[in-house]
Amino acid sequence: MDTSDKHTNGNKTVMNYLKHILCIGAGYVGGPTMAMIAHKCPQYQVTVVDINPARILQWQSDDLPIYEPGLDEIVRSARGRNLFFSTDIEKGIREADIIFVSVNTPTKSFGVGAGMAADLQYWEKTARQILNVSTTSKIIVEKSTLPVKTAKAMERILSSTTNGVHFEVISNPEFLAEGTAVRDLEKPDRVLIGSRQTPGGLKARDELVEIYANWVPPDRILTVDIWSSELSKLVANAFLAQRISSINAISSLCEKTDADITQVARAVGMDSRIGSRFLNASVGFGGSCFRKDILNLVYICRYYGLNEVADYWEHVTRINDFQKERFVTNMLNVMFNTLAGKRIAMFGFAFKANTGDTRESPAIYIAKRLLEEQADLVISDPRAIDNARGDLKEFQSRLSFTSDPYDAAANSHAIALMTEWDEYRYLDYESIYRSMIKPAFIFDGRNILDHRRLFEIGFNVYPVGKRVLSHL
């Protein structure tokens, strides 16, 4: 229901919104989340701010900085009506009633906890900016993925004011999967809201519940204490990554025993206690969250002296590293123990289909290893070419890019399929085979291709966790 109203001031229409919502951070989480809230809640003014002017200009244009199916339509439905993008962070803070903090929290690369702990410098700078600029009380919503007990530190910073301004800190972690973010926002498995169990905390929690209740069924809105909310995000990603590493570990055993990982996964997944999701063997998991969140969890466990627990979760990332290295080693072994001077076409560079995001993509590691072996690498991807250039910027030779997979494959010795884009399933592989140097190899890192058909065409086919189909 639209409970906002408008009045005319001269020739200008002025909207009176129920609440002013601000999001600090216009990235993969902040932008789509705020677009959905604005789309579903026209009674709220929603403003997204960021320190990067180029990114804000893209959000204001028809060429959004993020590719997500359906996101363009959602943004267009609300932009200029009640959805706005700006670089004026201080103005946004002053006017906001509710502030979502969605800034980057990368893994620390220096000092204590380097390589595992979350780097909270951007988060702390944002908290201090909110403190310094605010003249009215506000609800602060943690949207970034943060270590458990971070809200306590934010509360300490924000409570240092002496001007009577009060802040309530709420945890509202995101559970978006890239490639399906719009669907995940519109029909979420759950919306998790954590608050202090105080009168002020519960009141702030209820205000956030009221926003989501505009389109999310009540039984999908889960309210918990703030520490459980913060920890749940890390644990959810750890469990998902664990399933991928588990099936990938078994894929290596399948290759040794002539078992088929797809059949094993199907048999295991039909157990109602286990389920079938996240049991697709592959070259490894990527994305901005899984590795970062697991290592954060490992660091927290070690901090509290839970070393056995830390070791358990750390091995999830080790299996993922093992799977990527195993993929490269397999290529090297079957291509006559040398890749030097051989042209290899990499189909896909994004960490998953339907996104241009390459953060922690297995393709980065594999590309670098292939280049170290002095292969000539041609990278093709429908959405991630620009990001791939940035990820491999230190390599000036033996590397080229094309959006056309047919061009990439021409005169190549091998194809390495890295991303499960649908278009790679339906290419004319007979034409591709004719254009390649023989013997021609396909290494299917996602097990999405018709391996028997490829073998019949003439390819030597190397899937993950399945029997090799080779003419050699």
C-alpha cells in the first residue's frame, strides 16, 4: 500500500515519504537490495550512495554496473520515483531514518589475522562518518557480511556521541546468489533480522520487519538475537561450500575407480536427509563470499581456542584449492606433459553463469597456472571479459580475449570449460572440432556438455569425476 503523499510547491511536486532509507555501498548487495525495496515499497524514499562516482553514474544510466537477470527492469521501475543514486554520502546520512551499511569487508591482507580475518577498516570509517554527520536518531542495519560481535564494536563507536542522538544497530545479512539475486530478493528463503532484545532493539527490529512485510510472507521473516544473526551468515556459506568441497573430493576418487560422480551425487542427493542441491562436481567454487567467510569463521574459532573446529573448516578451502590444481595437473599430464606454446581456449571466466563477477573465480587460478606453463591462453566469456582483463593484468604476453567462443577455439589445442553458461552447451562442436589442432581436447570443468557426443565427433573428453573418453 502506498502510504506516501505528495504536494505541489510552485511547479515542483514534492513527495512526503513514510521513511527515508539510505544504503552506503552500491555494490552487488546494496544496489540490487535497495532496488527491490524501492520497487516493492513506493512509500519509502530509497537512496544509494557510494564514494565511486563512476559506479553511481552507471546506476543512473541504462548500463548498470552489475549484470543480474531482471535487475534492469526493477531499477527502471523505481529510479527517479523513489530510488535515487548519489555520491553525497553526508547528505544521505543526515536525511536518513534507516541506514543500511553495505561496504566491502575483504579478507585482511596485513597484520594480525592476515589471510583470514575480515578487514573492517571501511566498515569502521563508515560507522564514524555516520556518528559525525548524524543530527537525528537512526537505525543502522548491518548488511555487509561481518564477524560475530561486530555489532558490539559498532554500538561502541556510535554510542560515543554526546549530542543526544541515539542509534540502534540491527543485523540483516544478505543471502543472495549471484545470477539469481533478483529472484532471491523477490522470493527469499528467509529474511533474517537480528536485534538486541531490549525495548529499543525490538522496536527497531519491528521497523525493519515492516519494510520486508510489504512483499515477504510473515513465515519467511525470521527474527533472532543479533549475535545469532551475524554468525548465521558465515555458517550458511560455510555449509554450502562444504557440500561443494565434499562432492569435489569424491570426484577425485570417482576418476580413480571408474565411478561416475553424477550418478553418485544423484544417489546421495535422493536421500531426503541430504538433498540434491550443491552436489554438482566442478573445478571448484568461487565468488566473493565462500572462501572469505570460511576463513573468517576459521579465524574466529582460533581466536576462541577452538582449533579442532578451525582445522575442520579450513580443510574445506584446502579441498577447493586441491580441485583447481588437480584440474591443471590433469591438463598437463594428458597433453603430453607440456603446455608450452599450446593454444588453450578458456570458455568462461565468471565464477558462475549469469553474472560478470570474477571474484575468487577458479578460472583466475587456472589461467595463471596455464600461463606459468607458457601456454597461449584465449579467454572467452559473455559478461566477464573486462573483469578478466583486470584479474590478469600482470600478464602482458601469451594472453588474448574474445567474446566469440568460435574465435577462441580456432587453432587451439584444447578447450577448458570454466563457467556453466547455457550457450556453451549448444555450440556447433563439429565446426569447432574442425577448426582445432589435432588431437583436440575438451576439459569440462562443469560437466555440462554431452561427453559421448563430443567423443563421437573426435574430441578427447576429460570431465570432472567421470570416465575419460579418449581416442589416444
